[in-house]
Amino acid sequence: AAVGTSYTVTATNASTCVSSPSASFTNLAMLATPDAPTVSTTPPTCSAAGFTSITNYSSALTYTFSPTGPSVNGSGLVTGAAVGTSYTE
């Protein structure tokens, strides 16, 4: 069935008797999938700790880390990550 087209359906038996039509239905388009997060890590220096941020951060999305622990603040900065642990989003 085509997306956005309104349909009804009937059933016909061996005697060619036809049912009343069903309620009208429409197939909707697939929901949009967000882009994969783009992660940027700045290494530490002698005078500052390193940090990681999500450069394409959007406050409309929820970010989930694996393993659990880190979170992301309102500007895309990742906090709570354990040093030496590799994470996926």
C-alpha cells in the first residue's frame, strides 16, 4: 500500500458475496532516524583536563551511553566518563 493513500478492504467468499468495506486506513511514512552522534575528544594538556563533546548535539534527543555512566549536558559536553573506559552511544 502506498504511503498517504486512504484504503478500505472487503472480503469475498466462494459464493461471490462481498462484505461491507472496512474502516478507512492510511499507511504513514517511516519516522525520521536521527543522525549518529559525532564525538570529538580533546586530549589533556599539562594545564587542563581533556574533554569529550557531541558536536552535533540536539536537546531534542536523548543520548544513551554503553557502558552506562556518562551523561551529556545542555551544550553537548560529555561528563561522568571514567578515564580509560571506551564508550559507545
